[in-house]
Amino acid sequence: MTKKFVIIGGDAAGMSAASKIRRMQPESEVIVFEKGPHISFAACGMPYWIGGVIEDGRKLQVLTPEIARDKRNLDVRIGHEVVKIDVSNKSIVVRDLDSGEKFNEAYDKLLIATGARAIVPPIPGVGYEGVFTLRSLADGHRIKNYIADHGISHATIIGGGHIGLEMAEAFRHLRIDVTMLVRGDQIAPSMDSDLLDQLTEHVLENGVDLQLRTGVESIHRLDQGLLVRASSGDVKTDIVLVSTGVEPNSELAIEAGIEVGNSGAIIINKHMQTSVENIYASGDCAEHNHRVLDESMWIPMATSANKGGRIAGENMAGGHANFPGILGTAVTKVFDFTIAQTGLTEKQAERMGTLSNIETTTIIGGNRAHYYPGSQPMTVKLVVDKISKRLLGAQMIGKSDVAKRLDVFATAITAKMSVEDISMLDLTYAPPISPVYDPILVAANVANK
Amino acid sequence: MTKKFVIIGGDAAGMSAASKIRRMQPESEVIVFEKGPHISFAACGMPYWIGGVIEDGRKLQVLTPEIARDKRNLDVRIGHEVVKIDVSNKSIVVRDLDSGEKFNEAYDKLLIATGARAIVPPIPGVGYEGVFTLRSLADGHRIKNYIADHGISHATIIGGGHIGLEMAEAFRHLRIDVTMLVRGDQIAPSMDSDLLDQLTEHVLENGVDLQLRTGVESIHRLDQGLLVRASSGDVKTDIVLVSTGVEPNSELAIEAGIEVGNSGAIIINKHMQTSVENIYASGDCAEHNHRVLDESMWIPMATSANKGGRIAGENMAGGHANFPGILGTAVTKVFDFTIAQTGLTEKQAERMGTLSNIETTTIIGGNRAHYYPGSQPMTVKLVVDKISKRLLGAQMIGKSDVAKRLDVFATAITAKMSVEDISMLDLTYAPPISPVYDPILVAANVANK
């Protein structure tokens, strides 16, 4: 019996699932409803496109609705918003945003892949022209056009997270002055603050007027441009990017009685099933199992959307695949620096009340043999279980060859390795590539003492 | 009771052991006998020093005898050759190469860390001035001086292994023409040949006259320079580097009745103990447990000499540390390319008669998101157990960000991960760093099908 598969959301998770179902069941009906005008785009590439590093924005479009229809035989309907899930009738209510008309669509298996949206804080004036968030490709187009159409010489970024930092670099690349207003006392808030002195310095050196511990009270229109009233004073500016985090698009699921976590994101099991039969969820709207904590956590990432979407698709089409979970692995280029993390941070342990169970080690190592020209230092911080000496988390910061070294730690954490196990790994060594004791091994050795 | 520790060989393994013993037993007697004039030098850096990439050769000296004596309180005696181990009397016979005098030295615990030496094939004329091998720091000095003192415009390298390739690059960096004569049908003989087309092309493009399937019959002196008579014809040249592999310095051990393997290298257990009580071995003179094959194998590497030496020292000083073994992980920069391998190759499986137990996967992936400028392709080949789908080996080649990706595979092999496990790793992703599906994940996904 061929089944009818309906997918809500046409980005990474939704399209990965749709494509997988199509490969497994060439004859089945697969419908993807996408509210916006685009599907499957490389959101993470937008800062580089806005900043002019990537010249052709069309390259960010991984898949167009036309190609999805013609090449993959997927019934993709953009401009269609799903407004209700009717669990008892196994159907959904869809609104065609062009015509405004609503219709019902039945499903055998449903995937919720509605993603997340930028948080818009309740700052007076946040709705003015020239104030943006960056989440959808349409957001990217709007910002890009606004910069092109207006004489932008100054930008204000509210928030110091990964997107804020990438956009600071993008604006600087366009020779636009940047003020960054951060409520907390550090940039890169997902990382431990003791690692960030160099990065903060580097951001300042790159001409970003960084103001920490600074709240934004209101935004005002001027004859020309905008005025941001911050706790540290007024900032005259031409464009404002609000980059204060994201929240899951889970209202549809909540209204249908599907279980969500404290984060508001949908709770799923390892098969990507929600609490309601025949309904799956994947991507930024869903929590995933954190492999270190063995708890459901919401850490939205493109990587888990892609992997999880594919697994949801496989299981919807009759497979039995498991998604083992996430480590919260993340990396960001910040001007010349790369910052990366995986697993547990010290800060997280503190928040969870498990600080007494861990110990930390921080070392500095080189990316090459010390005598080889161009060797760059990197800082490695490990979070280790005090009793078992198992690695629970790693953070790294440096100018070169940081990210894929962090991946060794991500792999080691997944394998539940102790720091002694890691210190005995047989890793690549050649003077242009690594010191004979790679920083990975040095960190593990020191943590093992 | 303080013990007397004697170490034969003052390079990476010997000095790692000596330093570890000193830290654990500050009062004990630790004597290191080194035949040559140097201890603990960065052998792997020599091609870059000869080629002028590293300007100051003193930087290759990790430790001098003076510093070892003054700072680490180690009794290091250079110019002292150990000529006999007297197992029954727990003593050795040492010859002072300056005076020619011999003396006995008793030991409680002895470490053999005699390393390996370059193979000198029985080619007529191989002893002429201008014909070199490159193994010791003294070799490096001799080559460096010869190049400086003579008008070198052409070099001939016999052998296409890692040292030969690094020296080809070094000579080219000095604008010296290079002919490379290789008996076999591929360069980088430890890797699978199907990966090497690009590399071979690249070596040719960099001005190396590479001649495969070419034997060398004899070397002759000319009025000016040398003539190499090869099966492919005569090569007029100014300097010859014989780089046809290494063999273990294990004669001392063999004469003492210590067990060696088929390779001729010393067999040790996980505690670095030889077959004779109170005698340990470490470094390039010893075999190590291969973690994939669970067999004793001789793959001499600086990394295992450093790690194993430290563990030998710990156990000699009363500790109980294990050296879990090696994967044969190796990396070489070859002009703009990096080649790297870990674990089993297809060629090894063939040689061992286990080819029917494995399957291989080869993919090409990018080091960055395809739309991010400067993305470079890399080739990944995996060797996988057919039944268990466990990863047994990985090889990579590409221009950027290859080596530390290979280390993820080395870590995964160590953890006995299946390709499915690897495909689910939560690895770093950001457009300047990686595609959303890193080549690591792509290779694992394809291998998992």
C-alpha cells in the first residue's frame, strides 16, 4: 500500500525527509508545504553573502521548488501555511497565502519541520524600517537590499551570539562601522567566558565598538537613520540587526496536543516520533537527545536538521533508523579567529548544578611544529568527569586548524573515551601539520594528570 | 631503594623515557648513552631546514646534552656506543668513541631506544661523495653543507616514499632540478595506488622528473658531479639522495637473545617490556601493537616513539602504564597537497589475504561549503569490514584541511566505530569550515549503504 506523506516546512529537515521518502518509495505521494517563498537554502551562508564574500546569492539556494518537483518528483507547495493539525482525522488545514483560501489535506505520516524563528524582543521601535532580524532567506534579501539602497555607514547589532559575530564581520567587510550591544558580560554566550579574552580583543581590534552589559531601551527614527537608546548611551546608526536568539516554531504542535519540552520545542524519540502517533518532528523545531547528558535538549543546528530529517524520512517510509543524538557541536569564524565547542561547557555544568562532578583543563598548543613557519597558537579547554576521567566537553579557539581538531574531541566524547584514551590516540604528525604532541594530545595528557 | 636506569639511545624515545623516570624518581641515577653527537632532535623537520623553509637549524634541536644534564639532571653521554648487552650480569659494554676505550655499566632497568637507520642498497658507487641518506641530524648537516659548498643544479632522489617526496619539495624550493627514480609503480608506497593520480600529476607539475618502475644500476663519478645509471637511462646529477626506507637498529638486542619480529624490530608487550626481564624497548627499533590488526607490527613513527618512550620510562620507574598501540597514522605534505592515512589500506588487506573481508568506498568532498570561496576538493577512501561495517582504515588526499579530518577517522577506528556510527557524529559545520555534510560524514554515509 502506498502511503501519503505530508511534510510541514521545506527547509533542511523537511526536504531531507522528503528526498529520503522519495528514494525509498518512488511511487508514494509526498507533499511539502512551505509558508515562505524558498525551500532548502543555506541559512548559514547568509552573513557571507550579505558581506560580499559570496558574490552569487543564488548559490545559497540548495534546491528550488522547481527542481524538487521536476528532478525529485516532490510535490512542493511554497506560499502554503499549515494552520492546524487535526490529529483525530489525520489531516491538516492549509492556507494558500496567495489566494487566502483554506483546504484540508489528509496524511498517513506527517512530519513537522517548521524550524525556528528569530526572537524579537519587546523593544519600542523594533518594528521600524531599517530594523531587521536574520533568519530566512527573505530576511537576507531585505538586509542586502537595504544596504544597497541606503547610504549605510554605521550598523548596530543587538546581541553577541554566533549570528551577531558573523554579521559584525560581514558589515566590517563592507567597511561599515559596527556597534555591538550585548546585554550579558560576554560575546559567544554558549562558550565559557575564561576562553574569550583574546576573541573580545580581536573583535575590538577589527573595529567593532563592543559594549557589554548593555541593555537596549528603545529605537527611534531620525530624519536620517535611526537612534538606538542603550543603557550605555545613544547610538546613531543606519541599520539595526536584532540578533538575540531564536525560538521554536512549535505552536502548531502544541495546539495539536503534541508534547513539547521546557524549551518549547517538540519532544521526539530516537525514531524522530512525537508523542502523537504517525507524527514525526525534525530540525530546529525539535529537541534532540544530548549524548553527554542523555537528556532531551533544544540546540537547533543545521547539521542535526539534515541528519534528523533524513532519519525521520526513513522511518516514515517504513524504516527503523535511530538518531543517536547531538553534542551541541558548533563552530564560528570571527574575523581571523575560529571558535568551536562540543559537549558540556563548565558554564552548563554550573547551571545544571553538576559543577562539583567535573574538572577542567586549559592548555595552549600550536597548530604546527613550533619551528615551522606560521605556527599559530590555539587554546583548548576540556571538561572532564572527575571520577571516570571521561571527556564531557571541549572548547577551542585559535586562528588556524581549530575546527577539525575539535571534531576529534566530538568523536572521542561520542565514544565515551577517557582523557587517557585520548592521550594515546595515534594522530597525524608532520611539521607543517602539527606538533609531535598535537594540542589534542597535550590537553588530554594534562587533563589526565 | 633507588635504582639505576640505563638508556641506549638519546632521541625521542630514549629522552622521553629518561625525562619521565627523572620526574618519578628525582633521586635515581639515569644514564643515557648516545652514539651520535646529538640527542632529541626533530628529524621530521630536516627536509624543511635543508629546503630553507626553516631558517634556523638550531630550532630542530629539541634538547641539547647540556640542557638535559643541567635542567633535567640526566647523565647524557654523547659519543658513546653501546656494543653489548650482558643479560646475565645486568650490565652493558660501552665504547667511548672519542678515546676508543670500553667500559662496563651495570643497570637495574635498561631501555633499548636505538632507533632505525636508512637502508643503503647495494648499488655500486653508493659510497661516493655526494651520495647521501637522510636520517640523523648529522646527515642533515652534511647535505645542507654539500648544497652550500657545491654548485648544485640537479638532484636525484632514489625512492618515492615520504622522505623522498619531502626532499623533492625541499630541492625544488631551492630551485634545484629533481629526478626521482622509483623502483615500484607508485610514489607514496604505503597508500593505495588508486588515490594517487592527482598527486603524481602534481609532483610532475612541480618540476619533478618522476620515473616510475625504474631501477638504479650504479652510480659513477664524473669530472663534475655524478652519473646515475638507471634502467630508464643515465641521469647526470650533482647530488644523490638514497631514500629507500629504513631498518631497525636491533643487532644489539638480537645478540643479547631478545626476541624480534619478522621485521627485525624488537617485540614488546603493552608495558614496553622485551622478552628479557628488566629490559624495555621503545621507538623506531621496536614493533608495536597494531590496534586494527591486533598484531605486532613495525611502523616506525616519531609519535609512537614519544608516547611509547614516556610509557617505558613510567613502567621502568615502577608504574603500570599501557601503550595501547598504533594505527600507522601518517601524513605528508607534498607541495600543495597533503596525503594522510590511518589503519588498514586495501593494499595491506590484499597482502594479508583478507581482501575478501573488506569493502572500500571512495568519495570526493569539499573542505568548505561549495558556495564559500576557496573551497578545495579532497578525496576520502575508507576500508570497512564487510560484515560488521566497522571502519578499519582511512586515506585522504587534498590541498586543504585534510590531516585533522583524518584524525577523526583515527579516533573512530580506535573506538571501533561502524560507518553508521561515524555518519551520525555531531561535527563542526560553518560555511568557511566545512560543508553541512562534512566529507567525513559523506564518506561514512556512502560506505554505510
